[in-house]
Amino acid sequence: MVNVRQDQVLEQNLITNTLQSLKLTEDKVDNNMKSIKQQYIDLKEGKMSQSNFMRNLRMTMPHYRDW
């Protein structure tokens, strides 16, 4: 009986930690997108070069390095 309760607590902790991790990841993505949006605005206003914008974009989203 004790093992069943411990398993339930461990499962609940795992779920809680996973949800917290996903929330942190979501916040990070949201912040990155805000940064990219501001950099795009700077690019369109001539405050940033296209090559610098693309470099920053590739650094922010490394899984798209082949752009």
C-alpha cells in the first residue's frame, strides 16, 4: 500500500515538474519571438543590417541554421 502511494506522489511530482519546464520553455520562446520582432522592426527601419538580422535569427533558432 505504501508503494502505491509513493508511486502516486512520484508521478504527481513528475507531472508538476514537466508542466513547469514546459512553462519555462514557452516563456523563453515568447521572449525570443519578441526579440526577433523588435530586430525585424529595426531591420525595416534601417537600424540593423540584413546580415546581422539573419545571424541573430540563426543564433536564436539553431534548428533553422540552413537558412
